[in-house]
Amino acid sequence: MDAGMASLFLIALGGALGGMGRFAVSNAAAKRLGKAFPWGTLMVNASGALVAGWLLARYGLQHHDPIWIFAIIGLLGGYTTVSSFSLQTLELYQSGQAARAALNVASTLGLGLLMATLGWWLGGGLS
């Protein structure tokens, strides 16, 4: 298998696993916390940012490394979601819940940056 096909396989495998993980976490959050706020998407994006930061600090990955291709592009690309975040924010706004929509934007961006930084720090990024 050449490098291009190997990369495609790693992305496909990671994306499939990440998508299943996102589905499981989002459903579990909705069952426990309700559907009035997109808690599952927030949890998925925050935990994905944490892992991405950790991987970057721990392994100093380059874009061509198989671990980067599988874990960042495939797994975390399939696990985290900008599209669900965007649609859920729009739905909140269109249903007259502008404050919740703004809270979703602020919490997703703020928590995402915080978690990526924490992951980087936990991975030894400050050493």
C-alpha cells in the first residue's frame, strides 16, 4: 500500500471511530442533561480540544506523521463537530433563545481554547 492509500485508510478508520464516539457522548449527555442546551456537542468539542492539545505537546506531531493523520485528521475530525455546533446555535437563535445561542458560542470557543491549552500543558508543553 502506498503512502497516499495508507493515509486515506488511517483517516477513514479514525473518522469512523470518531463519529461513533461523538454519537455515544452526545446521546449520553442528552439523556443525562436534557436537550435544552447542546451539552453533548460542547462536551465533544471540549474533550476533542483537550486530546488535540495533548497530542501536539506530547508528540510534536507533523502533518505527515501517521499518528497525526489518524488521530487529528481522522479520529478527532470525526469526533468533534463544527457543523452540529453551528446548526444548534442557529436553532437556539431562531427559536427566540438568543442568550442561549450566545452562551453556546462563548462556552464552545472559551472552553475549547482552555481545554487545548490544558491538554498541551498536560502533554508537557510547558517543560
